[in-house]
Amino acid sequence: MHMVYVAYETGRTPPEIQMRARLPAPHDASMTTRPAPVHRTVVPTLFPPPGYAHAAVVEAGARLAFMAGSVPLDADGKLVGEGDPVRQAHQVVANLDEALRAIGSDLSQVVASTVYVVGDEPGVLSEVWEVVRASGLLNTRPHTSTLLGVTVLGYAGQLVEITATAVVPDGAGA
């Protein structure tokens, strides 16, 4: 199990925390990537969920990544797919995948997600949900997920956002 610490405002860390917080070097050959210790459950006595699990249990000691909301902006910070929730959903999933890969994880390691869609029409929410399902975010390994219709998101013209929690496998570079 890896321990990390939060830097205090003074910029100094107490010695007892420093001693416990030593992380292996990123190039440490003794570290290997292992599958995430996650158990996903679909409860047979509940409704059959459309592509997600009722529960996901992560074993103690796993490293978790709490991802910021993935938004439909390109690398230059420009909105992709203005007025088009389906196109925005594709960009959001692509951005989430890229952010996960940057920390040594991927869509298959997501254990929980929340999909936000501006609107209250079930048809629009369903269209975005289908993009999410087809992306592999849910199909690779079903996880817990919530789909919400909301009135507004953070960027002008933004219609879709996804937040996620993912396991970062041992040996990955986060």
C-alpha cells in the first residue's frame, strides 16, 4: 500500500509523515501492473440494469483516482459540438479516456461514474447514454453509474459532463 501526504501551508511536512510517505520511484522494476481488485455486482433480485452494475467494491489498498468532470472541450479549450449532445458526449468520453491513460488507468478501470446532460427530455438523455454505453465505459466492465438531467453546466454551450472514479492498477504511473 502506498501512502501519500498533503503538503502543509508552510511547505514542510512533519518528519513522521515524511518517513511513511516514501513512494517507490516510477522506474522501480519491482512494481508490476496487476488487475484492479474490484468486484462488480448485479443483484439478481433487483431490476436488470442497462449496462451497469448495482455495486462495485474496491479492495483495501487499491489506488483510486477521482477524476474531475470531463467536458466537451478540445485541446485548445474550444467547445466541441455546440448544440449537439451526442457529439459532445463523444468528446467527453474521449477526454475522460485520455485523462485516465495519463495516470496509468483506462475506461475499463472505472468503478463509478455520473453522466450529466442538460435537458429533461428522456430521448436526449437516452441518446447520450447510448454514446456512453457504446464507448466501452460501461461495456468493458460494468460499474455503478448515474444519469442525470440538469439545467446548466459550467461552460457556455456545454450539454454533457462525466465525472468518474477509477482504480489505478499497481505499477501504473500516477
